[in-house]
Amino acid sequence: MSSEPADFYFIWGIDECSYGPVDLAILVNWIKDERVLPDTWVFQRGQNSWRPAREIPELKMFFSRTTTTATSGTTQPNMTPGALRRVKILAELSDTQLAHLSDYLEKQRVTQWSVVVRQGEKGDAMYFILEGELRARVMAGERETILCTFGPGEIFGDMALFDHGPRSADVVANVDSTVVKLSAAQFERLTKEAPALAAPFLQATARTLTARIRADNKRLDRVTQQFSASPR
């Protein structure tokens, strides 16, 4: 006799890998831990199809309790450690540290085409991406130049925490997305109230900044070498 559950599910993760099979009880726990979000793709054996989790009848009730209308700037309940651990620079923090860090954060749902930050505006926050995709762009008249694209687990705007300088580019949501905001004011509060938590966060942020600078330097070296090798 088969010991398989009456129905089971596979989950498509942000790392583009499939996880499962799991039964409904485990899947519900993952929703409560925010490892599965409304737009997470889920395969249900009984239906033999992939669908966003919010469209599966057995799961709808769980999302109606925790999510709000997807409009730019709408805030949502505090983040769980499982949700925050999707962000690469936070992956090594403990559950206790992440739970404490969530007290200083604001989760926002941004609709497709919303501008999260604008070029030239004073930087006053950094952002973590939990879900979706955003792009950094600069405009020259009506022409858009895309500098880079951000996906789940990535960050942007981190320099604003240190220099409060003007934004170097617009950041626009390519699709409906979920981001977490750490404002400069809350970051200052974090460093004063919880220095033991601020230290590992700053170390992780510094590693990310260093890796970005090294990558930029390598690109600059390649461009310089190509220019030097070209005939004059």
C-alpha cells in the first residue's frame, strides 16, 4: 500500500530550484514562516500544474490574513527570520538577531513600474529585495539606459546609510515586488540601541560593497586593456 499523502506540492524557490515534495501541513508552515509568498510558484500533484500559491484554494485563507492590497508603499506585518534570511547579507544572522532586526525594518509591496527611488533625490534608506525584480536606470531625455537588474536576495541603496548623498539612478519595479526598507534614521537607532546586532550587519554590508567595488575595478581594467590594444 502506498504511503504517499493524498496530495503533495513542489515549491519553486528564489534560487530557481524546486523543493519538495511536501504535504499541505508543511506547506502551510512554510507560508507562516514566509518562505512561501503569495506569488511563489507551487506545483500541486492533484491539479498537475504550477500556479502562484495565492491561487491554490487550500492556501488562499492563509494569504488573506497576512497580505494587503499590492499598491506602492503599502506596509505589511513584521518579517519573520525565515523571510529575512532570503537576503544574502542577512543569511548568516541567527533567528534571534533577525527577529530583533525586523523591529527596525519596514516591508513594502511595490507595484509594477513604481519608482522606488529617484535619481538626484537625497538618499535616506537602503532596500532588501524579498520578491520580484527591479532595475536601476538613468534617463537622458526620453531614452532609458539600464545599469543593472536586481532580484530576490539582493540589496540596493546601501550607500545612503553612510553618506546620505543624492541617488545616482532611478530604481523601478519591473514586476510587482516585495522590498524591505531600512531608513537612515532607523539605522542610526539600530547602531545606538543594538550595537551587537549592528556590527555583524555592517560587516556583511561592507563585504557586499567590497565585492561590488572589486567587480567594478575588473570591468574598468578590461575596458582599459581593450582601449590600449585597439589600433590608433
